[in-house]
Amino acid sequence: MVALDVHTRRSEQVRLAKTLKQDWRLITEGTGVTILALSCHPGNGSDFVLDYVRFSFDGSQWLKYSRQELGMWESDEPFPPRSAFP
């Protein structure tokens, strides 16, 4: 699957993984399907960052919305609520 990043306006391959520091969920919103993806990885320096990504289908293409913040998450913790994603 390919998604258009709404920030960079570039198309990119969608890669979803379930690991110790990555997970994703498929949810139904209205009549459509949304994919929420979360990943935790080292940022600049010694801090970890969280990438919150939402993929939604606009009727003709998949769109990628993302935001990043400092933090740590592992898959044995609860998955963040929908409101945490852009």
C-alpha cells in the first residue's frame, strides 16, 4: 500500500510492524477504515521519541498524518487512545 504524506506531499510505502516498540490498530470511523500506528525509537541525543501516525482513505488514495513527541512506549503498555493521533 502507498500513502501520500500530507506534510511532505510525497508518496511512500506503508510498512506496519508489531514489535517491542511498534504496534498498529485498524479501526472503523464512520463508514471508513483508519490505521493507527505507533513507534518508539531513539531521537537526537539520548532521548526517545514517539511517532504517532494515522492513515486514512479519502476515497481515491491513502493519506498519512503524523506527529512526533518525546517519550517512551513498549508493546506491553496500553495502546494510546485515538485522540493521541493526528
